[in-house]
Amino acid sequence: EALRRSADIKPALLRAVSHDLRTPLTSVVAAGHALGSMSLAPDERSELSESVVSEATRLADLVDKLLDLSRLQAGAAPPRTDWVSVEELITAAAETGLREPLRYTLTVDPAVPEIRADAAQLERAVANLLENARRYSGGEPVHVHVRTARATGEGQAEQVLISVVDQGPGIPPAEQPRIFEPFYRVPARTADGHSAAPAPGIGSGLGLAIVKGFVEANGGTISVASLPGQGTSFTIALPIAEETSGEPADLTGEPADSGATR
């Protein structure tokens, strides 16, 4: 199974390198050459400079994701657990973990306790989910809901649920089983409903695979619910440690955010 997965990933990695790495590199090189021209007007020079920064940032983000995926697949990313405030984790992911500002609402149930997890890994996972939601939400706000629930199945332990909801085009049911595979991107749809190649710049196909890896490394699961034309909801379920099960996380002595728009 490991050999089969490796064989599947290698050609996908080559395709990603040939396009997703080459495209920003080409833009950076072209802008760099143009900046050497003495005939450039100040506004043209400023525009080229912004292009270099934007494409280099895009390139750095892709390299970070490749490194994250490599560590996860090699089993070299064991979580460093500590007590984590879920609300603070989400706020950090939205306000410092994204390349561009995000319009979002955050609703946190006051009864949500701290969890035992690796804050850096989960912040990375949530940031990838928020980035994915923004990409497909057409400028509409992204909604994040946090609550507790009792898990189904043996033991029925309590969990913290983090739902990230967008108002985008949705994911066809046939595509949903594959969206957490590395390098997989949901095909775009033509006007008559047929599949087309993914549009340029819609992502590397790594974000959701990294989300799944980091969430599962912290003992959680991730699921998706979506219908075409009705948006998509990704839900992370994380276990609540027995020591804190049923205890509210009142870190400030004030009520939790009940839905403020960021």
C-alpha cells in the first residue's frame, strides 16, 4: 500500500512542480528583468515590485505546504500537546495565518472547554480550511462555529466541533471522497455542467490533505458536507480530555464571542 501511494504521488508531485512552482517563478523572473529597465515610470516599477512580492509569497506558501505534507507522510510531525483555547487558536489562524485579510464570523458555545492538542498544527489546519473557504466563497463572509457534541459510536465521548462554512458553489458528491488526497483539485464546471480542468491559481491541492494529516495527528477527524450551489461545511472533531470534560473554558471571566463579524 505504501509503495502504491508513493507511485501515485510521484507523478502528481511532478505535475505540481511543473506548474504550481514554475508559474510564480516565471512571474518573478520576468518582473525582475523588467525592474532593471531605466525607462520604467514610478507606478510601473511599484506594480512590478508588488508582483514580485505577491508571487514570491505564493511560492513560499507552496513550499511550506510541501514541507508539511512531507513531514506528515514521513511520520515526522508528532504533536507537541498542551492545553489550547479553541477560540484563540481560530482567531490566530484567521488574523495572522492567512496571506490576505478574511471576512468571517465566529460563534463559540460558552461551554467549549480547552483541549489537549498541538496549537501550531491545529492553527495551520484551520488556516488552510479558512483559505480554502475564502477561495470559493465569492467574497461572501466565511462562518466558523465551535460547539461541543457527544460522539457517536463506542464510548460516546465528548468532542469539540469546529465547523468552517462557505457560501461557494459546493462540491459534487462524486468528488467528495477524493478532496483530502494530496494534489487533488475538484474540476471546474462548464456552463453545461461538464467537468473542466481546474482554473489556474485555485490552489495547489495540498491544503485539505494537510488539514486531514494535522487533525488526525491530534486524535481528531474531519468531515465534509456539501451540495452543488449550496456551499460547503468542513467539520473538525477533536477529543476532549477527561480532566476537562464538561468544564467550561472561561479564561477571561467574560462571555465567549457570540458571533461578532471580523
